[in-house]
Amino acid sequence: MTAGDNLFGRLLGRTSAMPADTPVANLTGLQLQLDHLGRVVTINGTLRSQLASHLGGDARPLLRELLCASSALSVEGSPADWQRQGLDLDFRGAADQVLHTRGWVEPDGDHWTLRLVDVSDLLAGRQLAGHREQNHQLSSQMSEQLRVCTLSRLPDVLNEHLASLAQRWRIPCVAMALLDEDDQGWRIYGQYTAHDAPALWQAGQRLGTGLDSVNGNVPLSLAQGRSDNPRLQSVFGNADGFLVPYRDGQGIAAWLLCGVYSTQSQTSERDWLNLTAALAAPLLGRLREQRHHQQLERVEALQGLLGTGWWELLPATQEIQLAPQLQRSLSQDDGATRQPLSLWLELIHPADRQELNSRLQDLQALGKPLLTSVRLQRSDADHNPIWYRVQGQVLGVGDSRRWIGFMLDISDIKNQQLQAAAAHARLDNLIASSPAVIYVQRYVSGALHPAFFSDSLLPLLGWTLADCDHAGLASLIHPDDRDLYFERTRQLLREGSVRSRYRVRDKQGNYHWLLDEAKLLRDDLGLPVEAVGLWLDVTDATLAAEQVKQSEERYRILVEDSPAMICRYQPDLTLTFGNTPLANYLECLPAQLPGLNLGHWLSDEQRQAFVQRISQLSVEFPVSTAEISLQLPGREHAWWVWSDRGVFDEHGALVEVQAVGRDNTEVRRSQQQLTQSAKMATLGEMATGLAHEINQPLNVMRMAIVNVLKRLSNGDAQIDYLTEKLQRIDAQVQRAARVVDHMRVFGRRSEIERHPFDPAQAVEGTLSLLSEGLKGKGVEVRLTPADFSVQVIGYADQLEQVLINLMVNARDALLSQREKQPDLRPWIAVHTEHDSRHVRIWVEDNGGGIDPRLLERIFEPFFTTKPIGVGTGLGLSVSYGIVENMGGRLSVSNGKDGAQFCVELPVVGS
Ligand code: ADP
């Protein structure tokens, strides 16, 4: 009987008691003799030595006292009760182990014999099978879960499995390492660390290539400090380790790492390999699936973005299959991706269709790779065409041949290309037709050699590049300008850019002024490579500028030499320029004039009037002339006739004034003298009238005095009478004094400044001088006093002079008329009227008027109809000047009875 049979037999005996006659070797197994109470009498057999307690002395321990607690229960009661049943008894071993036995009890006289065999190995086998079964179940469960979970939960599910693995085998650290996608070595994909264990690994941690060198034939156990592979120390640190490989077609694809652990379990290597495979295989499968999916998404997204997509020819059915995106972008509908080839060709522009078709045939028949660009047929011709690049090739050989390619939207590039080409052509055209020459000069050891000229060189100068080479160009430059040209080259090399102007000879021998602008281009090291520049023909402009300069010079001389004062000044009267005559008047040098203010030499009033006048200049009426009076340094008053012309900007605002002035002081003085002498003449003329004017009060006084004296001599001179007479004399003295006073005032020279005054004041003054005299001559003065008050500007004494002239003339005309017509009752009427702008003083008489033929001449100087020595012929002409000076008008007409003179003056403030 073999040991296996023996074992089998033992297993069979599990349910029935062994036959009584079974020979049992006395010394095998274990035989215990028991008394009827179940107390052990003797122990025999080979296993005896393994028991924890041996019998000694008289003590008879109960059988159950030798057993482990688990099997003590099956031997309750007495041995008689245990007959005919199999007994599984676990004895406590001497080395604290458990001795698994199986057997039966049989009567042995008045004792009982318990016969047992060792079944430890049998149990262990069963246990192992159970473990295996469990492991298998766990594996398939884990596999299944990893296969079906969603991709996003994959890491979590793996970690859960690693955790249950760790707990089942009591492993402190478990991790799954996978080959990195980018082949950079191994990387922890998931891990579990018990809470009291050192953290050996983290998810995502890189392990390098240390694991590559491990022989992956079997699970490998590493005891601390015994690793013959030092590189593994970087993976496990100094901890004990255990690692299990998973291999697929390409070699080891995953490692299960168990840290701080060395396997002592009953789990076999094969089980570990299976377990690891159960985790790694589905995990890697899912990850591959994920990568594939992502790749597909990327490709689709890329195709969508690029406006590209694959196509495949299906020659058997004369069809073509397109990527869905491509199909969409080509025909804008979601039609079938598979369609007849002819339908697809319809989408291509007729101009490109045939070529594409023939190339497709070449691809099929000859295997010739296809590469072409085609336009799409579009209904809206307004838009830029859509261009596709079509590329194709043959894949595989024989029956597995496939014709595959892609289409790529290149409209942007193509249209840009076309636009760039058009722009380039336009630019070329422009350069060729412009008066500019573009040139390139190459840098050759410190010199610049002409290397290119644009086509415009020939029409401009008549030369070609060959004529203008390095040596030739210098000879074409005007001899006077050659230094300029060489300096230009030096500056260009030194500073990187230059702008200069020199003359170049053309083929006809004429010189052109060229404006040269050049820039130096350098390479990456900063060394000069070439100069790019531009020649602009500026001959006309240069000559014109020359002419302008010359004419400006001429004008400058003219202005400087002019006897007139010429200047420019800003609207605030600040001088910007003045010539020598002006500077002489203002007693400085011409250079000192700019910045000085003209107003400095004007009185406040003059300045205001000046500024007011300038402010009225406009684009329509840019010129104004006036006589201004100035107080010049160290001189009397100067009178300048001053003509201003405004210069305006594009908005019509005054920017500057150009002025020409002439000194009018002398003229003005003689005019003044003339006025004065006329005035004195008037006074002289009035002498008779004045004598009368003074005689009158003298007569009254004489009469009063004669009467008083008469009374005094009669002796009846009462006080009241005397007082009355003395008062009358006093009044007459005052009257005479007024006349004399006024004469003195009138005889004085006019003041310099004009003042506002009421013209009625002049009328009154005139009458105070004349009325008595006129009355004495029998001329009635009809005065209509003004019932209004207005102001005019000028000199009251001069207006008075005018009125005296008019009235004296009227008087003369009346007196000579009375000689012819003794019954004439002569009168002079004076009345005043006004409107919003003017005041008019009328002086009329009934002296018969002026001969109409003379009317036009009476204002001429020295025109008189009076006898020599009587008339001066100046009265009216001086009067005319005075009224005009005040901005007014003196006019004459013949009325019903005689002459009608009118002095019209502007009213101030109107
Ligand atoms: P004069 O009085 O010295 O002659 P005027 O210039 O004052 O010089 O006058 C010029 C001339 O105008 C006079 O000679 C006279 O003929 C004429 N005249 C002026 N006023 C009158 C008037 N009221 N009626 C008629 N003639 C006049």
C-alpha cells in the first residue's frame, strides 16, 4: 500500500468506523488506551513524541485535556458514546503546533483503544485549495469590475482592489506600477498604504528604469539588505519587498509591488501571477482603450480645426468614403460618408476636376502618389475660392491594397499667396513707375558695391547697373559733391543709416539732384551685409527751393533798404520782425525789435483804438489804414500813416499782421499849423465882431457910469440906485471877460488827444463869439436849441472853428446880398438833429446860395470869390479837413433862400 492509498483510505474512513480487523501497525500513528471515563491510560505510536504532554506517573489526564479547544467538544461523555463514528481530533503539539488526527475508538477489554492517524497534510491541501478558490474568485471579481467600471472611476476601482489585496494578505504597502506612456520608465498608477505603514509610493510617482533590470520570470522577494539589485533599493527603499510582474505580448507591462512585506503565505507564485494579471490585464486594456479614444478625439478635433479629413477610394464600387467632418465641410450636409466617386468630383471646380480625376486613376493603376491643389465648385462667385490640397497614397500590397489620402483646406494660405503675389506685382509696378530708384549695395571689405537697381533707374538717368558699378558710380557724381558721397558711405557704415543729397549725371550729361536715403542691414553677428536705399529725384524741388531762397533774399534786401517802416507783429502787438527804419525810430537795432510791443509807444486810448481796428481785420477785408500817433523815445509826438494787412490761419483766425508805415509827423505838423493859422485868420477876421462884442458891455457900462455921475452931481444918488448900476456894470465886466476868455481858449493849439464832447457845446461857444457881432450887423441868428445830448469824438475848439467859418461865410454872403437887395432881412439858422449813428449840425442862410458851377470847388484850398486881401480861400478847406479827421463829412447844397451847410459827425457809442 502506497502512502497515497493510505491517505485515500484514511479519507474514506471519515464517515464509517474502521473494520475491527484492520491490521494496524503498532508503531504508526497514535494509539491511546482509555478507561471507561475517557481518561488516557497509555499512549503509543510514532506520533507520540510530537504531543505536548506525555503521560507520567499515575496521573490519567482526560483525553480532552490533550486536545485543542476546537476538538475538545467532540469527546464529551465516555468512550462508549464515541463508537462507530469518525473522530477528527487536534492535539496540542510539543512545539506549540497542532497535530491534526483522524481515527476511531474500539473496545479493548474493559478499556477502549483510540486509533488515530496524522491528517495534517490532507487538511493543509484542502486549505490551500480553499485559498486558491478564494483567490480565483477575488481575481475574477476584480477583473470584472475593472472591465466594466467607467473610465473616470478606473483609478479609484484599482485603488479599492489594492486595498482589499493589502488587507487580505496583510501587506502594509501595495502599488501597481505601469510602463509610462512616454517610455520614461515606470510610474506608480495606483497604490494603497496602511495607516501605520511608511508611505513608500504615491500615485503618479516616477520610479525610473530600475525595474527594467529585474528578472521577471518569477515573483521576486527581497529581504532587507539582501537585494542583489541595488537599483531596486530606489523603489523599495530599505524595506523588505515583494514584486510580481505582468507580461503581455511585448514583455513586462506591469508590476505589483508589495512593500514592507516578504511573502510567507501559502499563496503560490502562480496565484500571485494570476492575481497580478487579473488586475493589470483589464487595467492596461482599459487604459489602452482610453488612449485610443483620446487619440481618436484628438484626430477628429484636429481634422475639424484644420478643415481636413481622410478619404479612401473604394475602386470595387467606384465609390469614395470621406471622414464625416470632411463630408460636412465639403457639402454642408450630413449625407452619407460613402458616395459615388463621380458625385464627389462634381464638388470640384471644373477647372481642376479633370486633372484630379486623372491623378486618381494614376494612383489606382500605377500606385503613383497623389498631390495636387483643387478649388471647390461654388455657387457664390463673389467669395474667394475655397482651395483644398488633396494628397493620396497606396497602402499595403496585393489584395489588401488600400487607396487612402486626405484633403486639407488651404484657402487661407492660397488666398494669401494670391494676394501677396498681387501686392508684389503692384509694388513692382509702383517702384518701376515712381521717380524713386531703389538700390542695394553689397558690403565688400569696407566698401559698398552697387548690386541692384530697380527698373526706374533707366528712365530716370539712362544708366543700367553695369554703368553704375562700384568704379562707375563715383565718376557719375558731380565733382563738387563727391566728398559728400564718400562721407555718406562712411556715415552709413558707422551709424547704420544716412540721408544725403548730391548730384548725379545722367546719360545726356545733365545733373540730377538725388535725395539718397539708405539703411545698412547687418547679419546676426552685427557685421554689415548690404545697404538698401532709395534715390529720389529732387532736382525740381531743389531748384525751386534755390529760387525761393533767391527771391526771399531779394525781398529781404527790399525790405531792409526801404525808407518805409516795415514790420510783422502778433495780434497782441508783439513785434516778430522790423526793418532798420522802424528800429531807427524806436532807437534800437533791428535785431532787438522782435519781442518788443508796439503798444509800448501808444497812449492807452491810441492802443485801444489800434487793437480795436486790428480786431476788425478779416479774410474778406484784410487791410486797414489809419494815422496813429506815438510817443517816441526822446521826441515829440510822432504821427505815422500805418497800413496793416492781416495773415489768417485756415480757420480764419488772425495769426499775424504785416504792416507798412510812413512818418507823417511833418505833414501833420504843417496841417496843424495850417489849422492854427486858419484859426488865427478867423479870429482876425472876427476882430470887428469881437470889438463889437466887447464894445457892447463897455457901452452899457459907460451909460451906467454917466447916469450915476449925473445923479451924484444932482445929489440924489440913493444907495439902491447906485447898487443896481454897479451890479449892471459887474455883469457887463463878466460878459466881456467870458468873451476874452473864450477867445484865448479858442486861439490855443489843439490838444494831442481827442476827447468826447457834446457838439452843442461848440455851437454855444461859436455863438458866444459871434452872436453880438451879427446882431450889430443886423443879421438875425435863429438858433433851435438841441433837446438831446450826444457825444462825438475830436476837438471841441476845432468843431467851433468849423462853425465860425460857416457862420462868417454866411454873414459875408448876407451882407453882400443886402447891398444888392437893401430890403433883405438877413438871418442865419442853426439847428441840430441826430439819428442812432450820426449827429448833424445845419447852418443855413438866406444869402442867395452859391453859384452851382462853383459848388464843387468851394472846398478846395485857396478857392475864394472874395477880393484879394479879404478872403483866404482856406476856411472851407480847413473845415473840411477837420470834419473828416473826426470821421465825419462836411457837405453843402443850395436851399430855397441860400446855402445849406451840414456838418455830419459819428456819434460815440453807436
Ligand atoms: P473865403 O471865405 O476866404 O473866401 P472860404 O473857403 O471860407 O474862403 O469860402 C470859399 C468861398 O465859398 C467863398 O469865397 C464864397 O464864394 C463861397 N461861400 C462860402 N459860404 C457861402 C455862403 N454861405 N453863401 C454863399 N457863398 C458862400
